[in-house]
Amino acid sequence: MAIYEPYIPKEFLALQINYCKQQLAELPEVKASKRTKNGSIYEVFVVGKHFYQQNSEKGKELEAICYRREELLCELSRLEGLWNSSFRGVPSPCFSPRNLKRKMFINPNNSVILNGDFFDSLKNDADPNHRESKTYFYNGIYYRSASEVEIARYYTENGIPFKYEPEIWLNGLNYPIYTDFVILIKALDLCKFHEHIGIKNSANYNRTTSTKYINYSGAGLLPELDVFFTYDIPGVPFDLRTLPIKLNSVVYSSLFLPDTPFL
């Protein structure tokens, strides 16, 4: 897996770096320090000229901020290391974090915004069907194939939140579907649907794949923008480098399209 980890396309990498910088700029500067009182050493958190004990309500809030800053600084250092090893200059500000309000229709009169709240509402590994086919284990979940495990590992190691086979309701269907992966692009507060398809020499299977396109489109989602697809081909190992390329394409395209769905 290590061979793939540094492979992050330029535009998506720029977006992630700018997101870390934005988050750091919005957080107050907090320093941890130690004080001595009556012979006892205790920790305090300092903001400007004020300090707050760790066990106070404000101190606990500042402690969480301090840890968050450390996480962001570590992630920024990792991402900038990847950037400097492949590119020159600084990431373009045109790839700036912002909230995009893409919508999905669940029926003709109701839609949901595909944001972090929607992502949090999804149950992980919710598909009750074909559990006997899930034999590949990673990080507490059984997957259907080794390729799906590679995908899950890629998302995990690159800090991209995902839900595996959550229950999704789409306009025009009276039953739920279970998308292979729903990911959250935190820098855009935006969800993407990722279907990983095993291509088979079967007309019925190909028709099923075509139906997925139709179902997503009927809910106002655009293939290769709101929903993207990767493929397994019999006898050909899945090349994980196709995933960041696809991911980069749908994220980049999202920055230049309107929020409203097409229906």
C-alpha cells in the first residue's frame, strides 16, 4: 500500500493543503503550559494574556482546540511534504475550501443536501443482503473483495471519511440501494458516491450496472460528478492509482458547477 500513498493529484492535494491552512487560521492560538501552586504542578492553557486550568470548563475546551491544532499541523506537514516532492511554488488559492450544497432527491418533493450532516446520518455496513460474500476483513469490516479492501485502506490512510454500503433512498425507487462507498470531502462539506464494479462477461450484469446509472440520474445525481465508478476486470489486478485520478476529477469538477441537482 505504501507505493500508492504519496500519489495524490495536484488539484486535490492543493485543496487539502488550503483546507488545513484555513482551519488553522480559524482556530485561536493556544499554548499548553505548566504552573506550580502550593508545591503542586498543574497544566494550564494560555490564550493571549489569559490562562485557564485544565480541569475548568474553558480549559477543557482549549485543550480540545490545542489537540486539534496539533492534528492539523501534522497533517499540513505531511501534505506539504508530498507537494514539495512533486510540485513547485505554493498551492493555488483557486482550490479554496468552501461549502457546496449539492442535493439529491429522495422523492419528487423532497431532497437532501449531500453534506456532513447527511454523511453522519448514514449507517455503516448496512446492507443485510449477501453477507456470506463478504470475506475480506479490514479495520473491523468484512468487504466483498480484495479491491474493496484496498479502496477502504486508501481512504483511511489519506484521512478521507467513508461509509461502506450505507442505506440510500433514491427518487423513483421504492426500495433502498447500498452504495459501495459514500465519502465525505471535508474541505467542501460534500459527499460523493463511489461504486466499485466487478466487470463480468454477462449481459445481465452489464444491464444491472446500466441501471445504477439510471437510478442515480433519476435522483438528480450526475455520473462522474456526484457518483463515480471504478472497475475490476477479470485477470487484471486492480490498479489503485485509478482511484485518486477519479477522485481528483469529481472534486475538481464540483468547484465549477451549480449546487442544484439536475432532474
